[in-house]
Amino acid sequence: QVQLVESGGGLVQPGGSLRLSCAASGFSLSTYTMSWYRQAPGKERELVATSTSSSRTADYADSVKGRFTISRDNAKNTLYLQMISLKPEDTAVYYCNAFDRSLLIQYWGQGTQVTVSS
């Protein structure tokens, strides 16, 4: 059974850090384009960061460049999002996404809440 399970969210003060994890099962994320999305209350889901299957390139939304880093551990079949210098506007539910460009298959995790507040 294919699953993506996010963890690591929580409440953090402005300027703080968090590391999100996304554990994949039922498939190998090494062959997928892996991304993090987020959705704030009343807003559309937006792409935060993407890592290609080769892991040689990563793309980020302008709002998180220089603060967020996407990475993957293929041996652990896990995707990460390191977030530093967090801002209140980073508050959202963060979702992990796996996309196979050749098969046009994608999977979503259930999301993890990140709240940045003093």
C-alpha cells in the first residue's frame, strides 16, 4: 500500500526552526519528483519546494528561498524540509507530494500543521 506520512510539524516562535519529514512506503521515492506544498486557512495550496528524482536540482518558492531546504534520504525512503527563520506567514498545513512524470502518477500525504506564533 502506497503511503506518505508527514511528521515534525508543531508550534514554533517567529525566527525558530523546524524539520519536516515525509516517510514513503509502498514505492521508492528515488524515482519520483518530490515536493512540499502548503495550504494556509482560506488560501489555495501552494508549491513550496521541489526535488527532482536525480536530486541534483531543487526549486523553491520565492517566499522561502534562503530559509527552507528540501532534501531526501533514498536509503530511508524519506523526504525532508528544513525550515529556518520561520515567519508567521509560514503558518499552514504542509503536504508531501510524490509525482512520477512518465506515468503521471502522484501521491499525497495527510499533512502536518506548522504554526508560527509568539
